[in-house]
Amino acid sequence: MSDDVGVGPWPGPWPTLADGSPDPTYDEELLREGDRRNVVDRYRYWSHEAIVADLDTTRHDFHVAVENWGHDFNIGSVIRTANAFNARAFHIVGKRRWNRRGAMVTDRYQHEHHHPTVEDLVTWAGSARLPLIGIDNLPGSLPLETYDLPRGCVLVFGQEGPGLSDDMRAACEVVLHIEQFGSTRSINAGAAAAVAMHAWVRRHVFGQAVDQASGRSSSE
């Protein structure tokens, strides 16, 4: 048994195309040295560009936006989850620089957009015809568990502690909260983002499969 992460050098002849030329999907350095990256097995030895191109063929129709006014460490965790659920892109609102440690380099496989202000994000979302869906436990917010998330949308998250800014709250079509049943006032921002993204996946990936299996239209 080995504690090494990933795989060692490629065993045997390197992958080639039908004409015998090297397969450009693969990275020669990784084939030679081994692949210790944080990627799923199907992407072992693939070049960074090939992985991004393949992900682009299956990305989901939700975006993730995070307000970045104080370099919150949780932003990295949110982006890592966005990669796991293959979000269309992630958006940083506010300061361009953000704490990437929690992302575990998964941000390299996502498309990143920067918006200096909330107004900039609103303008972008309007041009893309995507509603902003805030996630925060605010007075007047609706429960995420019973809200029908639209397929195309931008899930918006605030920082740990202050949550969504007043300007962002006003810009959102709706603000949703996650129902809680214990004594704590709120859950970690990174955990909340994961719950919200998984809710989208359940509705638009697994929910669609259930509708098809039962013979119902997904709009019913």
C-alpha cells in the first residue's frame, strides 16, 4: 500500500492518435513524471487545457458569485465546490485578489469573472438574462428547500459573518435561506454554498431523471 496521491509515470508506450502521432490530450511531463494533481482518475495525465475543454462540454447552467470585501478564506471552499458541481463559471465581486488556499487549485479548471461592484455584476447578469439568487438567512428570505431554483441562474453568496451586502440583497431576485434545526444561528458560508449548489443539482440533474422515469414533464 502506498500513501502517494495520484499515479506514477505512464507504463508502456505513450498514447497516440490513429496516425501514430502523440495524442495532444495528454501532457508529456505528466506522462514522464507521474500525475499527483487533485483530479478525478479519468483526467489523469491529461493536460490542463484538455481538462478545461472537456469540462466545457458538460458544464451546468448555474453560475456562482461571491462578494469579496475582506479576503474571506471561505471563498476558496466555495470555488472548490463550484468545481465539484461543474458550475458554468464563478464570479468574484469586489476585490480582484481573493484567498485561493481553500480552492486547492481547482479554480484553474473554472472560468473566472471579476466584477468591481455589485452594479457590474447586475449589468453582466442582465445581459446574460440570468437572475441573481441570493443565499443568506435574512428576514423575509424564503426556504431553499421548497423554492424551485431556475435552471439558468447565478447563486450569490456573501462573506462569513456579514453575509450579503445591502446592495447585493437589493439586486437579487430572491434571497433564500437554508432551514436549520439546531441552536446555532448560521452555518459556515462554505457549507451553505455546498448545500445550495447541491439543491440545484438535485432539481436539474437528478430531478430531471426522476421526471423522465415517471413519464412527467420537468415543467409539471
